[in-house]
Amino acid sequence: SAPLFLMYDVTGSMGQRPGVMFSKAPYIIHEARTEYLGADAAIGVGAFGDANSDTYPLQVHKKFIDCTVRDPSDVAKRAEELKDAHTALVIEGGGGGQIKESAELAALYLARNVDMPNAVRPICVFITDEKPYDAVERAQAAAHAHVALEADLPVEQVFAELKRKFAVYAIVLPYSGGGDSATTREVRQRWTEILGADHIA
């Protein structure tokens, strides 16, 4: 299969953008199957906030949506399943206000807990306007990612581990909906350091 995992930042600085993206989710089925991943595509979704302040710092839908279509009516069914998966995610609109959110916690969860035995070319895309924290805290890993760490884990190590499972990309949006500000450039630079310039859009 060809899994695609979409991990959304749903904090306040993202404004209305998560809701808009979620509303367009059904269109992803067609694009994934016909333009990018092929007929055996599968799509997973999750969301992250700030583990230091939010009620829902990490949300992951329980399964990938299989995009396989055996007859024309399956397209609508798959689109509805993907819509439901997005609808189940809470757009909390929180965050801690320090230009960092818990993307590293989401990365740890995906690296350690996502099972894809038949994956051929898995892709993971983070969609955000803020930087990850510099490390996953041990207590947060246990509480939210169901991962037992012996000590805090630096963000570079977390994403290095995730990159052994997925091709990892980040779509870095303008901070708080603004243009190419100094903050947006700072966020983009940090993601570039972690993933490489060719994995940033």
C-alpha cells in the first residue's frame, strides 16, 4: 500500500485554516489515487497542539482510510470515511504562545506506534505555522504518546527515527496568517534544520 499521513497543527495561530483544510478532505481521495500515490493509497490523519497547555495535545485517528475503489460508489464512501476521520479531530485553537507546538510529540507517536506492515512508500506531512519543541519530555511521552522514555529525547533524534519509517515533509504556513514575516522565516528555518530544505514547502 501507499500510506499518506497528514498531521495538522490545530492551535490558535492557525486561525480558520484547519477547518478549511478539513472541509476539503474528501477531495484528497481523488488526488491521492489519481495524481500522486496510486490506486492502493491509504490516508491517516492526526492533529497536535501544545502539551504544555492544551487539553488535546495529540490526536490520532485509529486507522488509515483505504482509498481502494472497486466500483464507482466506493469513491463517495471513501470520501465520507475521510471526512468523518477529520471531523473526529478537535480543533482546540489553543497553544502556548511561544512559537512552538508539540509536533515532536506527534512525531514520536507515529515513529513508535503506527503499524504499516504492507507499506511501500509511506509519506508523512506536518502542516503547521510553528516550530516543534527542542525535545520530547519524558512525562509527556508517557501521558500522550504512549511511549516510555528513559530521558527526554531531542527533537532531532525523534524525527530521525520517524524518517526511518516515513518520508517526512512539512508544509510551513505563514505564522498567524501573516506574510513572509521574520517569525515565519524563523519557523521555516527550524523545520529546514530538522528535515532538510527539500522536504519543506
